[in-house]
Amino acid sequence: MTAPVTAFPTDALWTGPELAEAAGGHFGASSHGVGIVVTGVSIDTRTLQPGDLFVALAGEHSDGHGHVAAALDSGAAAVLVHREPESGDDARLLYVADTLHGLWDLGRAARARFGGRVVAVTGSVGKTTTKEMLRVALGALGETHASVASYNNHWGVPLTLARLPRGAAFCISEIGMNHPGEIAPLAELVLPDVGVITTIGSAHLGHMGSREAIAREKASLIGALAPGSVAIVPDDATGQLVFADAARRADVTLWHSGFTPGSEVRLTDLELSGEGSRFVAHVAGFAVPVTIRAPGEHLARNAALALGVAGALGTGSAVTESGVASDLATGLSRAAEALSGFVPGAGRGAAVPVCRGRALLLDESYNASVLAIRAALGVLKLMPARRRIAVLGDIRELGEFASDEHLSLVGPVSDTADLVFCCGPHMKELFDALPSSLRGAWTADSAALAPLVCRSIARGDVVLVKGSLGSRMKLVVDALKAENA
């Protein structure tokens, strides 16, 4: 029997004609894109793979049109442009009015053709970690596509969708913001089946003005859900009335997650240690034992959120009531088992031996907020150590609230650390407010701080490094890792 002929190769993400229709463009050199098969989407020629579509985005500091020739030389199957590049016309160039708008159009078309289930994650803290836990948990139930790194902004979200494989079962999109009004259009592009708000904190407080305003912005995700969908929010977060109102307006079912009796996603029997956490997750009427190899109450909460999503998606497809229950229980158990293999990523809590194995680094260098620093200090406190050392850089985007927010950490830092190093003008206030016995050193920036930290590390120390991305705390991490050489 002859196999049926498909309209596109099985590994095709996009064909040329599909790209032209989705992006509303036309191919150069009088070509119609026939024969073009795209297997990936890239915005960076340094990581471009043969078969990728290269999107020549034009930003404030760079313009992808200057890299078109390099993309084609590297094997790009097609290139999205909004003007003819200096290298000249080519049959593989897809011309559109604007490449960023074209990328959004591709994302919109990919979402429209997708037959699987979509999850969107936002929140002040824990977006990327929760997204990665969802990748692991849902990956045990079907092919799962998720945002790369923290691709959660105006180009990262459409790029995630444009890369969405045709046959995936699940798509997970992370959605972030810095200013008011940024979440709604991204959420409306993603059109999630389940929306997750990880927490509400003071990140970007300087731009937003209050935690209540942050909660309202995050609740824009709930407003983008279809009627009958599920939104999951922390049961102890600022903004409960905001979330409830958004869910009522959108006709969305609101689930709460945390330790409160009656929450639809609830943690009980929590056991915390420096090696990880054990707890029981109660989801959709089922109690599921969970073990994760990542320490900290905040990570246990994130894992529970991931299982809550699995429950909200109603894993399984049985037609009878008993069959649905059976399939859901099995799906939750598989997702929970998969989470036992989750490991925090670099810059997000990864534990790394340094100084030739004499000390342990908790690498939290990617970013920071007050909530995130408190959570990281909680992990540091769990770790068995000769000394617990905190290395902290400024928290950015706090505006007029910066002084109060940094000083709010004096108690948690004093209660946890045996020695403290700080850099940046705002962390200077925290440093000066600490007991003199805890003060290691303060410097204006992380480059000057790194060698001082390295010289102070001794056998048996555990070192937490954390600060906002702009504080460049990775310089301290790199210096500590170099001590292994």
C-alpha cells in the first residue's frame, strides 16, 4: 500500500509559501518560495543552524540586515527582511513591511494552526524556573515546546511561537514586563489555555509605582484566557481581589496554589533540606507525593504550580468519568516523577563546587528582587556549611523605593549569613546597616568585588551570589569558577 503524500516534509517547521502567507510578504528574485523548507527560526547568526529562517530584526544597537549574507552563507533556508540588504537580492529573501511585525505574524499563524495545549507563565519571581519545571513535567506526558532562556518580551514571545513544532502536545510561553501595558498584547498573541502567575513582588516597582499596580498588570494574563479556562495564582500574593475580578470578567476559573487549606493546588507535609524538598501536592482531588532535587520552599511552590497546570489541563482523554479520573491520576504521577529530575539552571540556583572543591557556589547571578533574594537566603540557610557567605549586588528598577527595599533585607541577611560582601550604591546602604561582624567588603561594582570574595573563601564555605542582571554578578561567579583551574 502506498504511503500518503504529505504537503510538506515531516520535519518542516515552515515551507516557503507558508512563510509568505503567514508574514504577508513576498520572496525576492521573482521567487515564490517553492522548495524552501525551514526547520528552525533564528535571530542571531552566531547560533543559526542550517535550515533556519533568519529574522533580520532592527534594534537600537544592531540591525540584522547587516548579517544577511552571513546567515545565507551559514545555511539559512530563508531570511526575513524589510529592505534589500547590501549583499543584494536573493530568492531566499522574504520581504515584509517590518521584520518585527513579520515575526509577530509568524507567531500568530503558528498559534492558530497549533492543535495542542498552551500554557503562559508570568510573575515577579520564578517565571523561568516554573517554565522549566513545566517543560519537565509536561514533557513526561507529550512533546513539549517551551521558551528558550528568558525569551519573554516583545520579540521573545513571538519567536517562541514561530518555533512551535506542528505536532507538539504542549507549548509553554513565558511572559514578562517592565512597564504598564506590556503583558496584555503578548498574552493575546499566546492565547493560553492555562495561565499561571507565580508571585507578586517588587520587581520593576520603580516603573509600576506599587505592588497593586504590578498585580493588575500580571492579571492581564487572566484577561487573555478563553471563557472556561483556568488561571492559577499564589494563595498568599498581593492582588487577590484583582485576580478574582479579572477571572470574573473573563469567565475564567481561578485556582489558588500554596499552603492555605482549601486552595485548589495545595502543598502539605513539606520537608526542606539542602539536598531538595519532599511534599505532597493536592491537585484536582488527588494527592501526589513529590520529591525535587532543588532546595528551597520557593522551588517546592513552583513545582506545585507545574503539577497544578497538569491538573488544569486535564491530562488524559478518557470519555467516562472514571476513565478521566484514572488518566488524570496517572498523568499527575508521571509529571511528579519527572520533576524529580529537575535541576536549577545556571544563574538560577545551580550549585557548583568551586575553589578545587573546597567550597560550594549557589549561582543566583542572573537577576534579583527582594523576594528572590529572600528565597535565595532561605536556600543558603538550609545548606550545611562552615560559613555561609552572601555576595549581593544592587537590585535595579526600584526607583524611589530602592533604599527601603534594600534595607528591608537587613534582617534576613543578618539571620542567615556569617559574612557578607556587597557592590553597588544601593547595597552600600544594606552593607552599612549590617552588624560589623558580618561585613566582609563593599565595592562600587562587581569587577572590584570579585577578587576580594575569592581571597576570602575557605574550605567548607557555601557562597551565594545574587544581584540584578545590570549588577553583573556573573563576574563574581566566573572568578570563583576560575579558582578551580
